[in-house]
Amino acid sequence: MLSFTPFALALTTTLLTLTNAHPATTHPRSTGIIHRIYAGSTTANNGLHFEPENIVAEPGDLLEFHFLPKAHTVTQSSFSAPCEPLGGDAAIFSGFNFNTTAGEADSVFTVLVKDREPIWFYCSQPTGTHCQKGMSGVVNQKFGSDKTLAKYKEMAVGTVSRQPSEDPLASQGGWIMPNVAL
Ligand SMILES: [Cu+2]
């Protein structure tokens, strides 16, 4: 007759505990896919624009932000608080490291997509209220949900842009890399 002894149950519990004690902390395997996103398109929305601004990416893909004239940033926020930094050590902030007066900045900002959760982002340049004017984007918006980029932009109007750090150059959540021509 099959029976579970207290010992077997205890062993099972121990094994489960051990398994749970080691959640996956490693980065997803690289897919080799790079999504190039331009900050400050010179045509759309008078240049206050990310192109593309609604991105679908797999874990392991890279987001590569290229910066066009005017001093833009990529700053992660929540959906519900547009133009405000998300906070925390992992939140994305490019810093104001990509100023350029013509053409693309010499460096790009590269972000690894870790999972399929939405990444809401905005430009935190306060001069000219870029975020309030619609300079924002999203990676992996939940389609079918009412949390849309259009709604985010709508809620951004009238807010005040905030910076993640007192140091405008303090980037985190990604890497500043040389801008290598294709
Ligand atoms: Cu901007």
C-alpha cells in the first residue's frame, strides 16, 4: 500500500525549500536581437519623440537608444506616474550623457530586456517639457489592457518631470556604449 510517511513529506518539503531558495537571478540568454530606438526624431512631434515608441521585445533582446539633437534621456517610470522616475537600483536611466548638436550622439544607451513586463519610459529633459509633450514610450505594453501609451501620454500632460538622481550623468539599468555605424 502506498503511503506518505512523515519522513517523505519532510524530505519533499526540504527539496521544495531548496529549490525556492535559488530563484533565477541570471540574465536571460541573449537572443541577438537589437531594437534600435531613436530619441529626438527630427520630424515627428517636433522632435520630441521616440521612434519607434511602442516596442515588442523578448527577454534577452537588447534595446539600443540612439540620441538625436537636443539633450534627451531615457528614464523609466511606472504607468500610473508618467514623467516620474520609477526608483530603485534597477530602474533605467540613461543620464544626460548624449548631447549632440547635429546627427547622432557618439554613444548609445543599451538595455537588456529581462522579462515580458511592460517598461514605461520618458525623456526627463525639463527644458521644453519633453515628457508632457509626448516624449515617452513603452516596451511590451499589454495589448488589450487599458494601460496604453496613448493613455500614458494623456496623463503626462500637466505633470512635472522629475529626475532619478541629483547627478544628471548618473546612468543605471543599462550601458553606455560606443555608437558603431551599421
Ligand atoms: Cu527629450
